[in-house]
Amino acid sequence: MRNILTIILLAVAVSSCGSKKKTAEVTLGTKQTVAYKSLGNGVAAISLLLFENNTFQLNFKSIPQPETNDKPVERSEKGTYTGEGHWKTLQFLSKGFDASALFDAQYNNPDEVEVLGKNKVKVNTAQQTITIWGIVCEQVAR
């Protein structure tokens, strides 16, 4: 009985150690339908690209201040979106992503962006500018 219990526990331990988290992948489109890019600032370079196949990519790179030894923080997030007129609902695929960190209600105009959940944001693509991480991003492609 003891040997059987040991074998079962060993099998469970080995199988759980080898498991990897599965993350959903998305194949981005080739033609951009809407793109927002941050205007000149000394804080971060940000772009939000929406593609014709209802996928998107959000790129973020912080700009370290000259008086610090900080390294830039880079993040690239992908996902899918659905649309209701000019409003696009973006669903981020990364489980570690927190939409409210980049789309802070304190800095956003509710006519531009609305955070719907940890991984979900609604963006009004009729707006020429939207605010991401407190930085104005201008629409550059339609």
C-alpha cells in the first residue's frame, strides 16, 4: 500500500513540474485599420495598432530619465477586438496584463477609452487622440 501511494505521489509531482502555462497566440493582420502613436514626450513611446483581421498590438517602451540608471521597460501585448460602430472592445490575451494600469481612468476621457475589466478595454476610434498611461496618443492611420 505504501509503495502504491509513493508511486501515485511521485507521478503527480512529475506531471505537475513538467506542465507549462498555455497562452493563447494570435496572428496579427498585415493591414492596419487604425493606429495610435504617442506624441513627443520624455516618458514613453506607445503605439496601439488595430488590424483588419480584428487583432491588435499594443507596444510600450518607457524612456528612462537622463539622471537615472534605470533601464527602459518594454512591453508588447496582443489580442483580438470586436466592434460596435467606432467603439472597439479590445481583449488582451496576456493573463498578467492589467488594463487599468495603462488606461487609468484618472487620465482618460470617458469619450475616448473605457476599462471594462482586467484584460478588456473599449476604445473610441472616432477620436483623433486617446490617452494611454497619461500620455496623449494621436491617430496616424485610418
